[in-house]
Amino acid sequence: MLSNLRFFVFVLAAGPMVYYALSLYCIVEYFRAQRRLPPRKDAIAPPVSILKPVRGVDHGAYENFASYCRLDYPQYELVFAMADAHDPVIPVIEKLQRDFPVMRIRFVTDVPRVGENNKVNSLCRLVNAASYDLLVMTDSDVLVEREYLREVVAPFADPKVGAVTSFYRCEGGGTLAADLDMLGMCMDSVPSALVARRLEGKVQFAFGWTMATTKEHLAEVGGWEAMANHHSDDFELGNRIAAKGHRVELMREPVWMVFPKQSFRAFLRHELRWAIGLRNVRPAGYAGMIFTHGLPWAILAAVVAAASGWVGLAAAYLVAYLALRLGAAYAAGVWGLRDGNIAKKLWLAPLRDGISAAVWLAGFFTNKINWRGLEYRVKNRLLEPIGASQSQALHAQERSAREAK
């Protein structure tokens, strides 16, 4: 029985190594294919509405917003929405309007409460306010380069494309928590996205740092109104558009995500929110993630092997974990995304893996999240506000917006 138990542990501990090897293969395959593509053809340049739902002032907000005003693109507008008519981000946007007088920059505060997801409420209002058919929606902590819109628009030259999304490079940070958060793209998002793309044969999701589609495709999936109570709005958009038979494409060039000097508590809260959201949108996949957390499995296998006198096998598991995990993270972040900031943080990968495994486990035991100061329960992909005081606060925001209008 003891021999069978050891064998069982060794086999299960090999699971994450297989996943890391598959991740490395998918990462190398994808980025190598990207670099073999011919130069981008700017065959189309339709007018674009860039839509930004905002709430409060994020770290580097002005520079993030200003980057959208310096784009090399013939015709576009920048529209913001916030539910609170007294939101502290409004003076930042007004400064933007003064500093870029030739740019078409607008903001709206009359945001109706369609559902529990405040970001989606703002997106519903923004789509109605948008002047153009092609919509590019981005989070407020995203900074872009001059060619951004041309990169976003290029895939739409193919009529089979229904949405475009992107990966990101990292900027900012400066604390241990921020450094750990930055590793999320190369250790989690890129590997899991490219493995899913390979196994499923297509991309069936989008990322909030860039979601581009047309009003026609958005209407085809019921508009943002159909997703107003959902937690993972970016996943929902990409998944629904893909389900209609349209392709979701990844941009060739990533955007920049600007990280604040966050606390460890804020980092853990963000990770748990992400875990709970993922468990709700892909419950089977979330359970299967037990075989993607290699650190605890490698340690368990090494302990069992060492206790049995097989020191070489114990060392093999630990070396295999480090080589494959760091190799895949390096390939995704440094080689693939060309993110020079990641190379200096890879030594933190085992620490992040340990935290991620603990957060993954915690995600099975709670549905409560804190999202920009508001508390919700996530159930069957939907958001449920917690507490009467929160509902009163949301209604107060609505009333304030109506009075300002």
C-alpha cells in the first residue's frame, strides 16, 4: 500500500510538469508564428470610439489617459463615463481636454443602473454615447503607444473577426506585492490563454485591458445590458462573440498595464477576486487547476522521494519544476512580450506560485469579493451586492448623477 501511495504521488506530481511543458510549447509556437507574420497592413482605418469606464483616480491616471490622445490614427474620439457626478477623476479629464484641445474628448455622468456590475453600467451608457461603429474599450490603468489603434483595427480587415483583445507589458509597481502581481501575465494569463487557444482551436475570451468590437457584433450578443449582472465582463464578451461563430483575435503588440505601489493585502484581495471569478465562469477548468500548481506537488513528491531514500528523484522533481516554470515564464514575459521589467522579477516566481496555490484553494470556500470598495457575492457568474448600505450607496450615486444632469 505504501508503495502504491508513493507511485500515486509521483504520477500526480508529474501533472503540473506536463502542463508547464505544454505551456512552453504553446508560448514558443505562438510568438514564433507572430514574428514570422508579414508587416502589418493598414488596409482599413474606420473611425473609432475609445470608451473608458472610470471610477476614482488610478495611479498614473493622467498619463494613461494622455497616451490615448497621442495616437497615430486619422479619426477617433475618447469618451469617459463615471456614475458619480462628483467623481475625483473628472478634474483629470478636464485637464486632458485643456491640454489636447484638438482632440474630441467627452465624459458622461448620467449612467443608469442597468445591473450590479458598475463597470458594465458605464459601458452601456458609453456605447449609447459613442459616435462611431467600431468600439475599443479599455481599463483605466492601461497605457498605450502611438500605433495602438492601428494594431487594434488591423484584424477587422477580415470580416470573420468579431473581437480583438491583447496581452500586456508591465509598468510601475515598486513594492513586493506589485512585483508579484506583475508576474501574473507571464505566469498565468499568457500560458493559460495560449494553452486554451491551442486545445480549443480558437480564442473564446477577451481581456479587459483591450476589448474591441463593433456595435453590430455587440448587439448580436444582447449588448452590454445582457452582461450587466455578470462579474467577468471581459470573459463574457469574448465568449459570447466566439459562440456566435466570430473569431476573437489577439493583437500583435501588447498594451502597458500601470501597476500602483499596492499593499500585500490589496494584492491578495485582487488575486482572490480573480480566482472566484474564474471558478464561476469555468468551474471544471478551475478544479482542474490543481494540476497547474506545480510548487506544492513538487515539494510533496520531493519529500516522499527523500523519505524513501531516493534523493536523486527528489532533486529531479524540484529541478524540473524550476526549469519548466521559469522557462515558460521567461518565454512568455521576456522573450514573447519583450517585457524587460519581468526578467528582474522572475526570482519571485516560486513565492507567487505558493501564494497562488493558497488563493486557489481559498477560492473554493468563499464567493465574497471586494471590488473598488464595494462588496459582492459571486454566484453562477452573477454579482449580488452585500448589505443594504451598499445598495443605498449605489442608489445615492444614481441620484447624484441625475441631479447633476
